[in-house]
Amino acid sequence: MTHALLLLQRLAYARILCEFHRQRQVHGGGAMSPPEAVIACRRLRSCEANWEHCRTELVDSPLAAAVRVARALHLQRMLGSAAARLAPWNDRSDLASSPPSHLFEWVSHDYERLELAELEDAMTPEETALYAQSLESLLR
């Protein structure tokens, strides 16, 4: 289970990094050297392949549910810290003049929300019940 969660975290980071670099190019917020973009994309492809291999091993495994719930709880914690991470910035700011850290945090936040929504939508009724109980414990 730990291995699967680490792979999911690496995959999330790789996706965020690729999108961060893409956004910097689109909005002209900073020169990105081509090697950074190439490395980020290569890392994403590698992470996707590693996760796909792990995911196929989890099919029909009782660990699959535990991984989904644990990942969703982690994302809930991350979204819970969003106010502190994003407080100094306004999402209506011009991205071209935003510091790279600002852009990175907003891209991360967007991906965290998207991944959590996808996980919650894919949960079985049993997983949803476990998730709700775990969330309740987390919020106490």
C-alpha cells in the first residue's frame, strides 16, 4: 500500500510540474530552459508507466480500496492547508507577473481538487462509507 501511495504522489507531482512549466510558457512568466520541460515530460511518462503497472496489480485486491481512501484523505489534508498556502495571493492576478511559487501553488491546488473529485466519484459505496468515517475522525 505504501508503494502505491508513493507512486501516486510522484505521479501527482510530475503532472503538476509539467502543467506548471506549460503555464509558465503560455503566460510568459519566466524563461524555462528546454531541458526542464523535457525532463518534466519524461518524468511524467515514467511515473504514468510505473503507476499503470502498480494499478494493474491492485485490480481485484482489497488494497485498492485502502489506497483510494488513503489518497483521498491525503488530498483532503492538502486542500485543508490551501488557505495557508494560497493566502498571500489572489487567483485573479496576472500569471505573467506572478512569482513561480504562486503559479506552482495554484497549479497544485487545482490538481489536488481534480484528483480528489475523481477519487470520490470512483469510490464504491463501501469505500465512501469508510472515507466518510475517516474524514470525520480527521476533522475531530
